[in-house]
Amino acid sequence: MKPTIDHLARVLCCTEVQIRAQFAKNIASMIDDLKQANRTGRPVRGYSAERIAADIAEMESRLLQ
């Protein structure tokens, strides 16, 4: 089972808002990578467009917890 955002906040000694903000920044960066992968048809940082899209979906679902 993956840790919840609340659990991450307690372990990392920061607020849930900070964790959510970092998730949002990571998702924005991943969206840029996805756009580049789709535009070039090549992996970005070793990840295919499909893998990046799956990772974005997983992170978004965790944000909505």
C-alpha cells in the first residue's frame, strides 16, 4: 500500500499543503515531459509518453485522496 499524503507529511515533518504543492509542481513538470514525448515521438528522461501519462494519472489520483 502506498502512503497517503497525510502520512508523508507526518514522516517528512512538513504540512500536507507543502506535500500537495510539490505534487502539483511534479505533475506540471511531467505534463511538459509528456508534451515533449508526444511532439518528438521519443522517450523523455528514459520514459515513454504512455509511462509518463500513467504516472501523471497516479499522482493526480493521490492528490485527490
